[in-house]
Amino acid sequence: MADGATEARRSALAGLDLGSRAGGAGGVLLGEGPPRESFALRGPADDPAFARAVETGLGAGLPQQPGAVAEIGADALLIRLGPDEWRLTAPLSDDGRIAARLASALAGGRGALVNVSSATTVIAVSGAHAADLLATGTGIDLDPAAFPPGRAARTRIGNAQALVHRKAEDAFELHVPRSYARSFWDWLEARGREFDAAVAL
Amino acid sequence: MAAMQRYSIFSLLRGALSGHRGWQPAWRAPEPKSSYDVVIVGGGGHGLATAYYLARNHGIANVAVLERGWIGGGNTGRNTTIVRSNYLLPENQRFYEHSLKLWEGLSRDLNYNVMFSPRGVINVFHTDAQRDYWIRRHNGMRYAGIDAELLTRSDLARLVPALDLSPAIRHPIVGGVIQPRGGVARHDAVAWGYARAADALGVDIIQDCEVTGIDIQAGRVTGLQTSRGPIGAGRVGLAVAGHSSRLVEMAGIRLPIETHLLTATVSEPVKPFMDKVVSVAAAHVYVSQTDKGEVLIGGTLDGYNSWSQRGSPARLEDILSAACEYFPRVSRLRQLRHWAGVMDMSMDGSPIIARLPVEGLAMTGGWCYGGFKATPASGWCLAWTLANDAPHALNAPFSLERFRTGAVLDENGAGPVAWGH
Amino acid sequence: MRRQPFRAAEGGHLIDRSEPLRFDFDGHRQEGYRGDSLASGLLAAGVRIVARSFKYHRPRGVWGFGSEEPGAMVATGVREEVRPNLKATEIELADGLMAFGQNAWPSVAWDLGAAVGMAGNVLPAGFYYKTFMWPPRWWLALYEPVLRRMAGFGPAPSAPDGAFYAKRRMHADVLVAGGGPAGVAAALAAARAGAKVVLADENVRFGGGLLRAPGEIGESDGLAWIDAAIGELEAMANVRLLRRATVTGYYDHNLLLVAERAGGDAAPGTPETRLWFVRAREAVIAAGAHERPLLFAGNDRPGVMSASAAGGYAHAYGVLAGQRAVIAGNNDSIYAVARLLRGAGVSIAAVADARAESGARDLPCRPGRTVERALGSRRVRGALLRRTDGRAGDRSERIACDLVAVAGGWSPAVHLHTQARGSLSYDEERGLVLPDRPGGANRSAGAAAGRFDLDGCLAEGWAAGVAAAAASGHERPAGEPPRSPDRVAGDAPVFWRIGAGKQFVDLQYDVTAADVELAAREGYRSVEHVKRYTALGMGTDQGKTSGMAGLVLLSEAIGRPVARTGTTTFRPPYTPVPMAAMAAGLIGEGRDALRRTAADDWHEARGAVFTAAGLWRRPSYYPREGMDEEEAISAEVREVRAGVGIVDVGTLGKVDVQGRDAAAFLDLVYANRISTLKAGRGRYGLMLREDGRVFDDGVVMRLGENHFYLTTTTAQHHAAMQHMEFLLQTVWPELEVYATDVSEHWFAAALAGPGSRALLGEVAPGLDVSDEAFPMMAVRAATVAGLSALVFRMSYSGELSYEIAAPADHGLALWTRLLTAGREHGLTPYGTEAMGVMRIEKGHVTHAEADGRTTPDDLGLGRMVNAGRRSIGRRSLDLPALCRKGRQQLVGLAVIDPEARIPPGCQVAERDDMRPAAPLGHVTSFCYSPTLGRAIALALVENGRSRIGQTVYVASPVTGLAMAAEIVPPVFYDAEGTRLRG
Amino acid sequence: MLLIPCPFCGDRDETEFAYGGDAGTERPADPGAATDEAWTDYLCFHDNPKGPHREFWFHRDGCRRWLTVERDTHTHELGAVRLSRP
């Protein structure tokens, strides 16, 4: 990473000054998730060579089930988003190392790895009514029996497309496109009125 | 046949004295004859208008109109009743302006009040690009001899107090255009008025008569198979928009038409607060208030081929939220009823009024959203085409061949995507 | 007088007498109790006229008990905040409620509009079709405004609804619509089987028909059994109970809409209405039935009401709908109602049973008789009874009363069943339209299916619940269905009508039996024709009570059996749904998110004027002190052309394309050849639609052998992505290509102007920016202003220019660091207006030119199209109409008068008189060019390229402006491109 | 509102998808060799049945796969739904 990049980073929600508004308890807590780096991994799921390359690079196999989330080491995740698409995401502190390992394993073979770290903003939604709040704007079945903790799904919520990662029964992370993040946050907060939504630190 | 019983305030007063027992049927319920000079398939406004103009303009009165259900029961009775000629392409301008002129005399022509109300059709816009487009379209109308005016925001505030002109909304309205002679009409009355007038000229209107086959001999249409038996025909005109593909298929012809749903809805009636028809570009929604007081709201297609007549609630959410956003007071009303029309969506967004590749067979269809306002001119042109076995200059551009040569009339520039128009 | 003269001393399971409430009706203070409806409160207070009818302004009282109410239409709130068209039977009384009756002036009690009623004879159904045709101009000027004012119904509000509305989507195994005995039994069975159940009922309390009349279930009181069952359901985790919640619509794939009147701010954050979108594997329709009216003269007078409703007011609210009642009907329910009313303190004057053989010793029965006429004008003062067998010489009996309770039998609520495309059948013997074959995964039960006895309803509901649970994959529940000793069928095989006079079928729209007959006589013989000609059933009650009466009348009038007369379509919603509830969450940015680039905060702080580009907002220009808009834009242009400027191009679509077949694929997607590009270089790319029209353009950069990065326009980015995926997945699935949308990841800014190289060299010290090392259309990875970036050398403005892309999280830093570094270079931020001026000066096309109708050749891009015919859209260019002569072609227009400015939307004409004539073409883009010192435009003109040098007129008839212009080639500035080399 | 069983994502509302039209007309493999009639058949003259229809849908907000869906255009009942590219 080039010099001065860390202090250069700015969240799409920075203008909302959420820090100053945090506090209070409600049926739902909304907050910005910790920044993450993200990579789109593309490739032929049915090609053993590709699968082996991924396993070599990550030390973990490709998650097979739609929406399955594979944990890789400390807090890095590989999420299956489509037949030939996965999302690799890790804390920003990883500084691209995991992607570099994967890229070198993939080199010369099939597939593609594309940096999309800035493409999404992560919003954390938690609390007793977290699922109810999401259900005001998405048609997917959020019943834990149908969408258990540890699963992810890309869908539409309210005014934006979102990758929903259910971390616990009452805790979700939403990855929304960066340019939509402000409007999406406003929408979420407005719909949250029903649940006495509060901003979390 | 008996002369048509004239309608007027005097006949109403006379009726009152007799307890309204003296009113004759507006049209007969004849048994079908074994053959006719011309048979029109489809007893909606277009088919009935075709029959009327065949009899009145061309002296061809040995005509039957076959209707599968009850007259006016298709899209004639399921639309948002808007009448206008504010089109972009010259071919469409000429045709719809001809239609508008027919509308202007229609009630007296038919001696039936179709309640054509030229209250003005307004389009509002939000961005420079939309402004350029709408003004260009209205400038083009002026060059075609059609009325068109530009509206400032203060004009809009005066003409449509219900409209939200605040600069703080998501897509602020920066101006508008109006076709003052545009307006609305009572949809059912159009079918009934044409039916009554055509019947008086000798046309047989045959309801509950479904066409099940088209008889063709040596490349020429000779008659129809129907649920009420075979009926011979010298020529056949099809006016079944929404179902054109199916009927034409009986003659072995494929059309550049796909069938789609268009949802509309009304609120409960309230006292009058808006007398213009207003279309909002940013939301693809148009709003008017009926004579009864209902707020009538229409929008865009559901977006996939369908003959179901049942729209998606997602589309309702779209059009109602748009109505509430741009006409904030509408949010205090309640939705009373919604329905979906079955649209013939042509591949360029313009109609087909043309002879088909079977001799003696012609059609009007592919109306997309525009069918209601086109009713008089569609019937007028199809009558001409059937009577002369050749299109009139007004409908010559609306041929089937244009889809083969590429000379399409793409009003929206959406390309060959039926649901894009 | 007592505050509530018609309140019984005791009784009323819905009210709480310890909590009196005050409310206003038509300006008069009234009193009721917590739990009252407005209707019960008004009846208790002795208010009989609640509204006026639509057409004749006749007095209307309370007729029904719930959502079927046709007459008692009121508005709440005042002035601009009014809520019109509410049914008094559905409004829960609240302290301080302000309500007034509708369609009346000055009040419902004394309404001047009633004068219309006097002219009623001249105004039969459809009168307006027969008159008001002359003189032609009077329709718009006079007739229509008068009709509109007389019609309408509730007052029109003028302020938006400020209340909070909510939506919720959920999935369930079984949705039960209706919480009467059948619905509760169904819910119980399905829930015990383990199914995920939603039970929705429109009333404040579950119980359905048991709210109106007592019944027995098992060994106990029916309502007590219901309460116990609800208690059990409430405790189950797999059940959601929705009270005050009407299932309003049944849509595709078993999606049901439920409107829950959540009650506004009773608790903070409570929505006024919460709209549930329930995806149910199975639905049980237990929506009950509506009591039918009897047709007789004066049957619309306040005081004539549904018998079950009259009983219901006594039972549920302890309210007497009258002091002395005549009860008339054609089925056994009248005896129970009579006893219920008598028990509450109403004196029973007569019980008229239309059937000859029925009777009861304990009541003043009049077997074989019915009401022929209700007496009184503003309210009922008596009734004339008459034999139903029409025997000659029979004299009518006159009975004084203030309540005529009528029981015409029941119409099952088949609405949801038919909305789901279920078919209907007509049971001639029972006089019932019944659900037949279901159209979705649903079953009807109880009164909605024509079972009117309590025992039958329970059994059928239970069975439906068991079946629905099984169909959604659950085992049979334990337990047996509840039973009731009530096994009286309650059928009313005949529909009753007697005598002459104004007999109302539709109380709201004033449709009489004579109107229906008139319609039939005039040839409007289809049931839909009658509905449309007379407006029967078009009111806010949607004909729940009137539909069957109208159908039978029509069937008699046309001499065709009811079964063949058919019913009208029951269109959703079942009861009106607040527009604001449908709109919830979808207003403003909730509907269309506002997309912001990474530098948006800077633009805003700088005071930029924004413009919309799809959902994005972009700086249009940056206002300057003492300059108007045109001057500010011109200044931006001049400073770029003379120095260096920076513009935010973060909104462009960007796509990463990789894979073995990437180059081959791009050759097919673009009309021009891409595969010949060398790595590190880029090329302008032109995409066509399959019909040969220009679809999109952008730049394609080759980053490696099998790796490309391409841009799309802001507007077509999503369409282009979808298009490429379509081609890869359906047309050429054999190609191995991965197209990844990276638009959101990259922020981009363009440095443009002769000074851009120097500035770039300064901020990217590691990058050799010389023309040789970094030529036109090359791409380099570099560190710019301390940030990792990609730099493309390309130009849109016509000047030497570089586009710098960095991850969007660093976008603002990139932007601000460039501006800081650029201060000494005179770096000017510019917006889309200046960018637009410069691209018009250079003759670059946008979607104003590529409007979906133009071919590459029309736009002067014909030479870009490669000769191969496999690529998308190429084949269409050979169709005759696309290569014919005389098409409109892109040209430039230079306005001759330097002071003139082109107005928007101009046409191009041969003359300046703006009189009707075929225009030559139209202006697509226009601006004032500070570089040329005059207004210029791009235009599509018929045979435009052969007209270069001609003088034409740019004209806008709607603004009355026309000006002369010369047709010129569409490149106004630096046609040789020398400035690009810098 | 349709509920489309995406073979990858499972049941999803219609609002997550973009419609792609008739799947019954194939693009001529060699457009250059196609007659105007064959080419415009592909462009404009599509199947429009009232009944079973094979059509494309794009799961825009989900797996971003194009699906080939069998759907009755009258009842909206769905038949087989598969990925257009297996």
C-alpha cells in the first residue's frame, strides 16, 4: 500500500458523523461495521484445479452451498455468492496479504481475483428486532430455520442491493454498494422508528 | 330497422314522465346471419368504431361485430381514459391528432355523451435532459399543427395545486408541458356509443360469440368459425388488442407483439381537487381525477409477458408511492380498486393497422398503452383499409413490413424489447 | 337528555364502561365508551343520520357492523388534515375524535344537496350519457364541473398524511384469513400440527360472528372458547396473531396482503397501518359472509339496518339501534336477533318471516309477511307489512317503529377466493354464490364457503387447518375439532323483494331496482354492463351487501338464470387500503437512493450546484461570486482550455473483464475490434444494440493478455453489465470470461487542459509522463498523491487529459490532494456543464445523440464498425431502412448571432416563421461556446452531412424563439486533435 | 408478485429479477448468412403464447445468473427453472 493511504481512507458514511449520535438502547442497534478489504473471486467451481489452487492459496476449500460462509483463519471469510463467484473478505489490517497468497496460487490458471474493497460499506444491524427491521424491506425468508446464523445471501433490501451476512440470530452485517450507503442508512433509520432504533458505536 | 331513439334533455324529461319505461335498447341482440360483407372480430371500442365508420363513411353496412364476452369488456373498460396526441414521431403525431379531432365531435356524432373532457394533459420534467426531450416533443407537435404549450413552475402551481413543486423532493420538478386539448373520456361510453350508432346503421353486434378459427381458401379469408357457428365473411377486420397474437395465429401469422400487463388503480372518491391529467416523468406515473371523484393512477408495465389481468403488488407499491410523493395529499386517500389491462406491446411501441398476408384480412392492434385514445382513428383507418383494400396515408406507416425492413417507429428509442416501450 | 339515551343498562362485551370517551360528530359533542366504534357511539347517542348518499344526497344511517358498511361514511380530522371516506363501523372511538358526515352541506342532518333528490326522476341511471352534448363547449365549462362537485364523496384533503406507516414481509406455512369460529379452528389445527401460522382478523377481537350474536362451543360460551383458543395460539412460537388486520388482496404465488390498523401513536413508533406481505404456502379463507338487504320502498332510510348488525350492536356494545323494532327476513336468524334485541331492552313490534311456515310462540310473529315500505323520511317511523304470497285483497299492516332490522340471508365473502383465480358456482337451491375450484394453494371454510351453522363452521375450519398443515409438510395435529350444539343451517333460499317505489340496491351510489331494470331494458344486459352503467357496487363498500341483490334483479330482468348471469369481478383490495401504507418506505430516497461519489462531501462544501445523472448527483458547476450560471460555466471552460481543470468522473461504469476468451468476447460485444489492442493501451469502444442502434460507448483498456478494464456511460452501466452477462450466459456460454462490476470500487477524476501533464508529473513523481513514455490511450499503474492509482491518458474535453482512478475509499483524499497540489497550477474544478460544453465543441456524442434510434453512421461513427458480421447489432445495419439514403445525420450548428442563446428542445427548420411544416431535424445538445463566442449545437438533420454550409433555423415554437444557424461539421474545436498531444 | 425459485439462491421475489423475454428464439449462429427475414424473426417475431412460455430472467440482486424459466403466462404458474448456462 502506498504512503499515506491509511489516513486517506474515508467511509461513505463519514458525513453522517455517527460517532456523535451513538448511544441509547433500542429494539435495533445500527452501526457501521469495521472496515474490511474485499475481493471478488471468480472461477469454475467444477474445475478441480481451480478448487485446489484456492485451497492452496487460502488453506481452506471453496464453500459449496449457496450463501455458505467459510471461515479462513482469523476473521477472514469466503462467501459463495454465485455459481462462479465468491467474496473473500478480511479485516483491513490484513493489508491484502491473503489476497496476494490467493492470487499467486491462482496465477496461470483459470479464474480471476478482483479487488472490490471500496465497493461496499458494511452496516451492522443487531438487536431483538434486527430481523424485523430487515423484513420491512426484503422478501427473503429471515426465519432462522430458513436463514440460520453463519449464512449469507445477496438480495435487495429497501433501496439497495445488499449482501446480508447473518452473524447471529439477532445480528446481521449488510454490505451495501458504497454510493448507495448514505441513502440506505437513512432508509434503515427511518424504517427503524417502529423498533426504536438507536445508533451503536 | 327502427330509427335511432334520439337522446337529449327533452327525451330525459319525457322519460321521467313515463317512469323511464319507454327507453329502447341501445342496440339489438341479433342472431348472426350466415355471412356478411365484413366481419369485425372484437367488440371493444376499436371494433365497434370500425363497424360504425364502415357503415357511415364507406356505405358498407352488412357488417357484424363479434364479441367473445360483452362489448367494451376488454381494454376499453380497463384503462386510464386519457386522450392526447402529444407524440414525438411525425407518423404518430398525425395519426393521434386525427383521432383527437374525431374525439372532439364524437358525442354529437354518435348522439351519445362520451364525456370527452379536454381538460389538458400535462407532462412534468425534472432534469435538463427530460426538459430538452419534452420541449422538443412539444415543439415538434407545433410543427405538426398540434396545440402544445410550455409551463413554468408557477404555471404548474396555478394549474395543479396538488403537485409538489418543492425543490427539496428527491426529483424536483423544474417545469412542464401541456397539450391543452388533451383530456379524458368515459371509457365504457365510447363502446356503448359506437355500438348504438353502428347498430342504428344496420350493423349486427353479436355478443357471447367467440372466434375459434379463421377460414382461408387459396390465400383469401372466407369466414370465421365461432362458438355460435360458422359465419361467412368477404373481409375480416381484427380489433382484439391484447389478444392480437392469438387471433392472428389462427391465420398462421406471427406478429411482432408481446402481451403485457399494465396496472392501474383508483382511490375512493373525493370532491374535485384536480382537473388536469398529470404525468410525472421521473416516476412513470400519471394521475387524474375522474368525474366521480376517484383519483385514477396509472404507471408502467409489470414487465413480463402476461395475460393474467392481475398485476403485481410490487408495481402498485411503485405507482402509489409515486402518486403520494408528487401529489402529497393523495397519501390521505385510500386505494379502492386496482386492475391490470392486457396490452399488445409491439416491438417498436407503435401500432399495427394493416392488411395481413392473407387476402381480405386486416388488423388493428399493437396499441401498447395508446389504445384508448386511438379508438376513433383506429376504427376510421381500419374501416378505410377494409373498404379500399389498401391503407390510408394515416396508417400506411403502421405496417407489418416495417419490422422486416428496419423502418420501425420507435417512439421511445427502446429497441426491439416489447416491455421497454 | 341523557348523554347516551340508546345505551342499555348493561351488556356489551367490547366496551369498557369505566372509561367514558368524548367525541365530536358534525360539531356536536357526544359520549361513548372505550371499545365503542364510531357507529355504536353514534347509535348510542341517538344520532341516526350519519352521511348523505352519492347522487341524491339522501340521508344515510348505519346499516352494517363492519367493513361491509355501505352507508355510514364519515370523515375524521379537520380541514386539510381530513381523512375522508371512513366507515363509521370501522372507526374505533378515541377521546377527542372529530368526525363528520360526508357529502352534505351544511350538515348531514340538513343538506341542501338533497334538492337533487327531488329531480331524481329525471336522473335515472346513465342519464349523463343522454344529455349535456350541446352546446359543445358547455361540457368542460359548465356541465362537468357541476357534476363533479355534486359527485365526489368525502372532502378532499390538502395536506399530506404525516403519520408513520410500516410494512413487513414474512413467510408462513399457513395464513388464515378471518378469525371467526372457522378461522380460529383452522389456525388451532394448523398450529398444533407445527405449521408456522398467521391468523388475521379485521376486528378488534377474534370471534367473527360470535361478536354479534352469542353461541355455544363445547360446553361453554362461544366467545369464551375463542378467547381460550386465542390464548393457546398466542403462547405458541410458531403463531402470529394479527388483530384489526384485514386480508385485502390475494396475489400470485400465494402472496397475501394484510392491512393491520396498528393504531398510530398509541405507543411511540406504532404505525398508523402496518402492511404485511405474507408469502403463505397455504391459505385458509375464513372471511365470513355479508348479510343481504331486502328490497322495499324506503329501505335506505336511517333506521333500516342489517338484522345481524342490530343484534350485534346490542350484544357487543350494549347499544339499542332503536326502541321499537320490526324484524323482517327470510331465514331463521330473525328469531335469534329478535330475542337478543328483546333481551337488551328493545321492544319487538313484529317479526315478519317471509316464509309462510315459520314462527315462534314467544314473539309477535307475522309469518308469510315482509316489509313493503319503510315509513318516515329522515328516519324510520314505521313499516308497512304485507303478505308475501300476493293474495288479492290483502291489506297492508302499518306498524310504528324506529328500527327495521332486515335479514335477507348471507352472501359468502368469496372475494379472496376469486382474487386467487378460484372459480365460483351458483347454488340455485340455497341462493348462494359459492367458492368452487380454488385457484391457488388455498381452501375456503365456514361462512365464506356457505356453512352458516356454528358446528359446521368449526368442523370445516378444523379440517381446512389440518389440510393446510399437511399440504405444507406437517403431520396431523392431535385433538379433535371443537363442536357446537348450533347446527341450524341458516339458509335463506329465496331472495325477497316486494312492492314498488324507490327500492335501493346500492345505498352508497343510490342505485335502485328500477335503475337495474332500466339498464337491462336498454340492452346493458351483461352483469358488468349493469355495474358500469348504473355504478352498482362501484362504491367504497365494493358492493359487499348489494352485489347479490343486483345480480338477482338483473337475472329476473333479462330472464336468464342467476348461474348464467355471472358475477362481476371482485377486484382487490377487499377493503380500501391507505395509499400511505402502500407508499411506506418508498418516498424520496427510500424509493430512489441518491448515489454519491466519494468526493461528494467536497462538492457540497464547495457549494456546487448539483444535477441528476440517473440516481447519481454530480456537480453541474461551481457558482462564482458575481457571475451568473453561464459566466461561471464559461469560466470553467476557459480555465481548462487555457490551464488545467479537474472533474469528478466517479459515476462512470467500470467493468473488470478477465478470462481465456476475454478478447474474443469483447470483439463480439463491441462493434469495433478490441482484440488487436496491445497490453497497456486502450481504445474507444462502441456498443450496439442487436437492432443496430448505438447502445453505449466507453474506453476499453487492455491490462494484460486476458485482462481488460472497460468503462461504460453512467446511464447505461447496469444495462451494459446485464447485457454482457446475457451474452456470456445464454448466447456464447462456451466462452470463459469473468466480467466483474467494479464501478463502486473505483473513484475517478480527470485532469484536463494543457497544464495537466505538469501537474500529473508533480503528483506522480514515479511516473514518466512524457508523450513518448505515456502516449495517448495508454494506461499506467502509478502512485498518485501518495495513493495507488491507475492513470489513463485519454480525452473527452479535447485537451491533453488524464483520468486517475483510485479505490473509492481513497477517492476524497485523491481529490483533495490533487486540488492542493494543483493550487499553484491554477487547477480549476469543473462540473458536468463545462464538461458538456467541451464535448459539444469536440463533437463527442452522448445519449442525447445516441437516443436509441440512431445508427453509428447517423452519428458519423460508421467507420468504426468492423467488417465482421458476428458482433452484436452488426447484422441489423444491413437492413434496408438502416442504410437507406435520407436518414438524419449528426451535424453541428453554429448560431449566427453571437448574442443569441438556444432555448431547450429546438427543432431545425428551413424557415423562421415556426408555422406548421415538416422540420429538417432537431437539436440534440446545445450550449454557449465560450471558445467560439457563440451558441452552438449538435443536431440530427435529414441528409445533414450534405447540407454543410447551409443556413437553417433553430426554433422553439413553444417559447416563440427562432434563430439562424449555419450547418457545420460536428467538430467545432481542434478538428486535427493537435491539442490532445499537449 | 412472482416468487421465482432461483436454482442457486432459492425462492426470491420477482423484484430481484430483470425480465429477459422469450427464450424460444435463437440468435442465428452466423448472422451474416441469415436472411433479413430470419434475422428480423430473431429480433422482433417472438413467441407470445397464452400459456406455457420459456423465457429468460436475470437474477440481478442475487447470484447474477440468467435463468431459463418455464412460466404459464396466463396463470403465472412456474415450471422448470434452470440456470441458462449450467
